[in-house]
Amino acid sequence: MLMHYLEKVGSRVINVMEGFGAVIILIGQIFYQLKHVPRGKHVLRQMASLGVDTLPIVALTMLFTGMVITLQTANEFIRYGAQSTIGGIVAIGVARELGPVLTGVVAAGRVGAAITAEISTMKVTEQIDALKVMATNPIGYLVVPRVIACMLMLPLLVICGDVIGTFGGWIISTYYANISSAMYIQSITTFTVVHDITGGLIKSVFFGAAIAVIGCYYGLNAPNGAEGVGKATTQSVVGAIIVIFISNCFMSLILYR
């Protein structure tokens, strides 16, 4: 019984390390393919489908996130006479953590799943093999445009999310907590610094790259059949979210200590 358990643990560790090594190799291949400039229309098409189409759900998520933060904190700050800091607290919390992380999670669920489903379907239907037969590198043709698009679009989505989340906090503070707009805005300008925003954008660039790389990895290594496509998509979303949360902790220690 003990040996069986140890075998399962060892097998799982080996699989994880093999997967980690394969991802590192894929990243190396991506850097190598960057010597060939990808076609602009491919990148723009991916930016539209992976970024623009994700904006509505990001906006909805961040609007209610900003509103909930203010709902939970406004009365407590007013009780202790610190209502003049609410705007700054909301803006800093959204810009540093909630904006990048929630946008990354939303993108992992929508963008990462779309990338994996598309590439894994191409693999199952042997379209990737056809690219190789035509002397077209699948990494340069399929992976690089998606990685670039995610790295460019996620910071833009985070900026939009930061603005909308702060606006959601303004709605609650003005119409629920009876805090003047001037006080809310002044609090933002007083307590928020540029580094609060740029730190979140740095995180979002890394999150975008992680989502695209993980999505492409699981797509390229999906098992055959329709079941394999679904399994790869699920693993991609779960893996991207785990990477986002873990890396966010370490990046916060580095950027905001």
C-alpha cells in the first residue's frame, strides 16, 4: 500500500517536472522564432479576438468589484473619520492587485480556453501536421502572434478595468455613503502614485504571456479526440489561474516592498 502511494506521488512529480521542462522549451522556441517578424495582420487579428472581445466581461467584473470594495469599507472609514481616504484606498487596491489579478483570471477563462481549444482542434484534425508539411513552423505561425497579442492587450484591459473599478467605487461613495465627488477624486490624486499603476501593468504583461504560453502548450500537446480537446482546455484554464496567483504573490513582494 505504501509503495503504491509512493509510486503515484513519484509519477505525479515526474509528470509535473516533464511538463515544466516542456514549457521552458516552448518559451525558448518562441524567443527563437521572434527573429522572424510575425505578420502584422495575424497579430492584429489575435488582438481583436483575444483582447477587444474580452473587454465587456472585464468591465463588468471590475465595475462591481470597485462597488463592492467601497460598500465593504465606506461605513467603517466614515465611523473613524477617514472618509477622505476612501478614493485613494479603492484606486490603490484596484491598480495594484485587483485589476491585474481579476483581469488575468477573466482572460485565463476566456482567452486561455479559446487559445487551447483552437490549437488543440487543429492538432486533432492534423492541421498542425499540414503546416509542417508546408515548411511552416507552427510555433512562429500559431504561438508567437498569440503571445504578442496577449502581452499587448492585457495591459490595455487592465487600464480600462482600473478606470471602471475606480468609477464603481465613486458611484457607491457618492450615492450610498454621501461622500462628495471632490473628496473622492482628491483622495485619489493625494494617495495614488504612478508606481501603483505601472506595477500593475508590469504584472499584466507577465500574466498575458503566461496565459498565452500555457494555452498554446496544452493545445499543442492535447490528447487525440474530442475528449482530449476538452481536457486540454480545462487544464489550460486551471494552470493559468494557478500561475497568476503564485506569480502575483512574488511580483508584489518585488514591486511593492
